[in-house]
Amino acid sequence: MQSAPSAVSDLDSLLASLASPLRRASDSLLDLREAARSGTAPGRCIRCYFNLLAAAPRAEQPRLTPLRAWLEARIEAAATDGEGRLLETLPVHLDTEDLESCCRRLMREVTEDRAHAAPHIRLGFRFTAAAIAAA
């Protein structure tokens, strides 16, 4: 597996390499670029990734691996309590078939593998501190 590019500006070269094989999904490519470069919409980045994965012919799906690594290195899941206090962060793994499966896995991990005292736990995606610092 290739290593993830080190800076947000490297995202353009990653997406450019996907433009031709995924030309029918150009809206998702552009949406992902905008969301990642703005640094404000990590969930939208993940949704776009899964849209691209669904649009890619099976033979082209391995070309998404560097993009997946780039996203996994920069986005995490954050579990917070009812008042918005951070309980923990979890790595995001995009090796599932779709966004729903990814989210269900994160929910299972938080509810079945953890013992938080909070009666209500919210999960959301956020950019990692390292990704924000590098932007």
C-alpha cells in the first residue's frame, strides 16, 4: 500500500489521478476536494469517498487506496457526551463497502467495547489535530 501524501495540497494530485477513470463521478471528486481543503466537512469527505468507491468499476477500485490512506490519516471519529465533552477519539477505517457499514462499525465499537458513564454518546467525524496543524 502506498503511503498517504503529507499535505492537503497533495490532495489535488491524488484526485487528478482519479479524474479520468472516475469521470462519471466528477461531482464527488470536486465535492471531496472542496470539503477537504476547507477543513470544515470531514463527514462530507468520507461520504464522497464512498460515492467514488461505489462509482468505480471493480478493476479501478484499487486506485482509490492512496486517497483512502490520505483520508484515514486526517479524519477521526470523536465520541462526545450530551454536553459535548470529548470522551475519546477513534481512528476511521474506510475498508468497508459503504458509509453505513463504516458508521455501524464505529457505533458498535463505542457501544460494545467501551464503558462510558455518559447516558448519551454522540459520534461525529472530525479532522485530526495533526491535519489541522498541517493545513
